[in-house]
Amino acid sequence: MDESKPSAQTAEVVPTKVAAPSPSDKLARLNAPTIIDINNVDFYYGASKALHGINFPIKNKLVTAFIGPSGCGKSTLLRCLNRMNDLVEGTRIGAGSIKISGVDIYDPSVDVIELRKRVGMVFQKSNPFPKSIYENVVYGLRLQGINSKSRLDETVERSLRGAALWEEVRDRLHTSALGLSGGQQQRLCIARAIAVEPEIILMDEPCSALDPIATVKVEELIHQLKQDYTIVIVTHNMQQAGRCSDITAFFYMGRLIEIDATEKIFTNPTQKQTEDYISGRFG
Amino acid sequence: MTTRAHPFRRQATVAALKETIVFWLLRAFTYVILGFGAIIFSIIIYKGSPAVFGSIRFDGAFPFIHNDFLFTKPQTLHIFRYKGELKQMSAAQYYAFTGEGTPETAPAAATPEQPLAPAVHATTEVVTPSPARATNAASALLAPATPTPPAETPAPSAAQPKIDPNDITEHETYSYAAGGIWPQIVGTVLLVIGSMTIALILGIFSAVYLSEYSKQGPLISAIRLAIVNLAGVPSIVFGLFGVGIFVIGMGWNISLLAGWFTLAFMVLPVIITASEESLRAVPRGFREGSLALGATKWQTIFSNVLPYALPGILTSSVLGIARVAGETAPILFTAAYATSDKLPWELSITPNRMHSGFLGYVEYPFLWIHDFALHGVSALPYHIYVVSSKIPQNEYTERVQYGTAFVFLAVVMAIALSSVLLRIRLRNRLKW
């Protein structure tokens, strides 16, 4: 799925909407408060161990990218953060804890539904429901029993603007979402996720099925969204991680190899494996 | 010009010969099957359609087009000579013609049907003359040569001179042979609607449980295997099961309710299996996307999985409909009356006012539901069985046999077609 060549071209096209922060700014932001605290997490699929003692914090209102070769456990970890792995039979957290705002999300007292309202998710394969664009966006609100027309209209406009899709679909809100292009569908899924006003958005390879132009749009969107949301993004595309994340975590074989500010990882990694992966020697 | 020898020349090999033989064999078998099917259908259509289309009658009374074969109750055929002229008449028409047995008080010239062949199960309802309903029967007409005025016109019996009984000679009667299958059509449709409703509700619920909620394990696999095996159980066994559980166990006697449940249990395996398939065919992304937005499992299934599985479930229910409508054995002991003089909604044995303890007489306006559900119905497949094996056979019974079979095919096709149309509508609305 690595479209290294086209992405390399688009890298120049990306207009940085946010003014490039000065180095001191960056440093200050890296010291942002921790929102998710991943604490020595072991994770099992049945008998096989997929994650080995993962231990690092995720900072508030920054973009954290997980990179690594296929099967390294980055998607598994991401899906642990909103307990989507609960849907897969035979999975369990063997040891450690994941705390969001200080609460262990695997505690029996935690309501998964509330957790998922606060931790939204965008999937690798865009999955708009076969409903109208409008109904897709308000799906989460309707689940919460909100049916007031004015409230829903307002949310639709806010979310679609937030997902940079409003101008393109404002005239056909009530047509099927499946008539949208791939990139638009993915942005619709992002709009749907932000409609329920989460604090954290998890993105599982959101651009892997998109063409370069659509990828640029989603990346721009990530730049905008980090003003309001903490974003965790899994990606196969290292240029993408470089372009849109503040912090990058490199995983290999179910272990966290290195985590640092993105620029540092890409220019001066401390681990040999990281360097090899980034320079394309494997993976 | 001679064909040059080249390496790809077609040659008469044994393999090529086999290939040809196999091709023609397969083709022959297929066409033989098709041919038999076509013969059966065309015989039924050829012999059955005159009974239906031949009894279309246009006249002034509402609803202007009358069909005595379809829309009257089963009647005895009267064949006699009147002043030397051979006449064929249905019972109602005969009594209108002779004026015999017409109650002086009733303005419409009609009597209820005569008791039917004694060989038939003695389940005939007690006949209470209901003039309003009998008008339908009164207008029954088999021989177009002797027009009877429509019963709705005022006092036709008064206008009709009472004929001299001595003018009637060689009078013969044949049970059922005059046609009239309205109660059977109604019964079949009611059985199908009721049992499919029960089967779909139970089937979809258990399919949702099996495929979405239950933890996959040996127990669930065993249950699934048992369900699949149930589909192969002969229908007579379901009939006996219905007798044991519903007719005797629940004390429902021979009734629509018992028939609904018996037939529902018979088609449940098909519906559960197919519903599970359809649920599994709904993309995983729909479930995950919904759950990730904070939906509960039931919210996800109800609003984002079931609607998309519904077209598939309805497709399978078409098969179920054909089976429910067609099976005679399960309703033989549970729901079928050989004949009933009243339609299910005309039965009201239970009075609306009942004495209920210290409250005195209390009005129960919905007691007709009780009577409706706890009485048997006539059904088309059972009627075919009755007219072709339970009554004396003669040249006049063929008409009603084939006519019933023809109508039966048409009813099943109509029900299946409406289900297909519904499915297409749903699919167009819920395409992904």
C-alpha cells in the first residue's frame, strides 16, 4: 500500500495551513500533558503474544504516529485504546494497563460505550453506512437519542466543515454516501467520528486506500484537527508520518523500539532498527 | 483443396466421443425434467383455468365482476332435466331456481349449503342461516344459459315462479363438484401470513443470537447442526408434533393458531439458516463503524446490520412461503377443516357480553379474536386432497380438482411474487 513515489510528489504540494512552529514552540508542545498512559501492556491473541510490555504516554492535542512493518502490533495497540479488540474472540490484555485521563479503561467498571464516545475511530477501509450523507454524520447523535432537527443540522454542518467536506457536499446532503469518491468517503467517516465530539481520534491507516490527492486532503485535515483533538494515527507511509505527526513511535515484532519527536526519529534515530526501517532497508 | 495435416487437427478420439455423449446426456436429462414440469403445469392450466375464467360473470351488482368459482363457498352440483332440458346448477342456484327451502322471511333467495359427503371429516360447522352472507352464494351460476338475477336485486325469489317439482327428472347431486373455494383461499392466505410472521420473528431473533451474540463453541455448533437437521424432518412429523404440543398440550384444538405454530416450526430451520447467512454477509465495517461511534450491540444490529440483511432473509422466506402454503401433512391434524360454512371472521361463538364474577356482565369487544384464532380453516392443499380422494369420483369432480390446483399455484405464485417485489424494493433502498 506504500505509494512512495506519488506521496513523495505530493509532499511538496502539501500546503501547510498551520504556520510552521518555531523549534522552541515544538518543544513546549512536546511537553503537553499526557492523556493516554500506556503502561507495560502485554496483549494476546489466544495463546500468541502480540504486544510485549508496551510502555509510553500519548500527549494531549498532538498527533502521534505509529509506524512499523506489517504485523508489528501497531494496529493492535491502536484498537486497544478504544477496546475494539473486545470484538475479536480470544483476545485479552495479559498485563499492564491503559489509562485515559487517569482511568484504567480495562477496569470492569468502565462502560465501553462511553469510552468509545470519547475515543472515536476512523478505519483503514472507509466504511460509510449505506445511508444519506446527513444520516451518516448524525448516526452517533441519533444513537444518543438526539433527534432535534436544529441540533442535528448544526452538527452536520459543523462536522462536515471540520472534515473539510462541507463545500463539496452541501447541496447533496440527502443523497447516498456511497456516491462519494473514496477520499470523500474517508473524510465523511472522519466527520462522523467528530460529530460525537470525542477527545481522541484513532486513525487506522486512514489513507492507505486513497489516491495521492485525497491523501493530501486528509493530511491537511489532520493538521486542522489537532487544534481540538488528540490524534493517534497508524500508518505504513513514512512520509505521511513525517508530514503530519508530532511524535512518532516505531514498533517492531510487538515491541516498542523507539519513540520520540518526529523530526528526531526521522533525522537522528537512536536505535539501529529504526534507522534501518526508515531508510527502507527492511519493512 | 485438401486440408493440410497440422498438429491441431480435430480427430475422432475416444475422449472427444465421450465428451459429446456426456454433453447430450446432460442436456437430455435437463430437458426431460423441464418437459415433465411443463406437462404438469400445462395440464393444470389447461384443465384448471376454464373453471376459474369460465365462471367470470359481469352484472350490475357491486363489485360488477363476479367469479363464482373463486368467491363462493364449496357447493354441491345439481344435475337434472327440467322439462326434458339438461341443466347443471350449483346448490345455491338450484334452490333459487326451485324456490325450495327458501325462508319466507329472508328477502334473498338462498339457503346455506347442504351437508357434504359423509366420508369427509365431521368437522362441518353448525349452519346458521345468515342472509347477508348467503347472497353471495345465491348468485352462484354454473350454466350461463339459465341466468339468475343477482341476489342483491330486491326480492328475486318473489319474481321467480315456484316451479313444479314434477318437471324435474333424473336429479343427481355431486358433493363439492360445483366449485367454490373462497374459504380455502382465505384459509391458505391466513395460514401463510400468520405462520410466516411467527417464523420470521422467531427465526430472525434466534439467528441474531446465534451469529451475533453467542460465543462460538461446541454447544452452539451442536445447536446449529440440530437446526440444519430439523429442515430434513418429514412434514408429517411436524404435524404430529403440532398435535401433541399445540392441539392437545396447549388445548387449542384444531385451530388456526395451532396451524400457524406448527407450520412456523416447520419452516424455522430454513429461515434461521438463511438469516444467519445474510447476517454474516453484512460487511464487518458496518458493525465496527457503528460500535466505534458508541453504539451498543443491539443498536448496531438493529440499525446497521439487520436492515442490510433483510433482503437476503426475505429471499429465503420465499422458499418458506412455498413450503408453508403447499404442505398438507402439518395442517392435516392441526388446522384444516374439510369444509367450513363460515369464514374465520364470521365465527362468533363467544358472546361479546360475558358474566365475569362480581362485575356482572362485562363487554369484551375483542373476543372475536379468540374465535378467529381458535377455529380451523379450510386450505387449498387439503381441499385438493379432499376433492380427489375423500369424495366419490366422477366426471364432474375433475373440474373442481384442477380448478383448485390452478388457483393454488396462482396463490403461491402471487405470495412469492409479492415477497420478491418487496425484496427488490428493499435492496434498491439499501444498496451498498
